Amino acid sequence: MSKEQYLKIIEREIHNINKKIDMKILSGEEYAKEARDHKLLRKKLIQHSSGNIFTKFFHMLPLF
């Protein structure tokens, strides 16, 4: 599985969890488990989508 496919799967799962959270909020139910899962998936997404720190730095240089 390529990195892009892996990131797409994580994004899709985050989207599905967001739908579940929205439905639980509307019905007044607890959604702590889904929020925890969402947080873990976001962490994975950030971890795997971020490149080298120097690459990030050089891309931000024109902003200064």
C-alpha cells in the first residue's frame, strides 16, 4: 500500500467518525470514544503526511 493510499484511508475514516459524532451530538448522546478515535487518527495523519522538518522550513521561508 502506498503512502497516498494509506493517507486516503485515514482521511476517509476521519470523515466517517465525524459523521458519527455529528449524529450523536444531534441526538444528545455521549461521543467520547469517537472523539478519542478521531484524535488518534488525526495524529497519524499529521505524523505520516509531514515530511522532513527542513523541507517544511524551506517551504515556509517565502512567508517571512
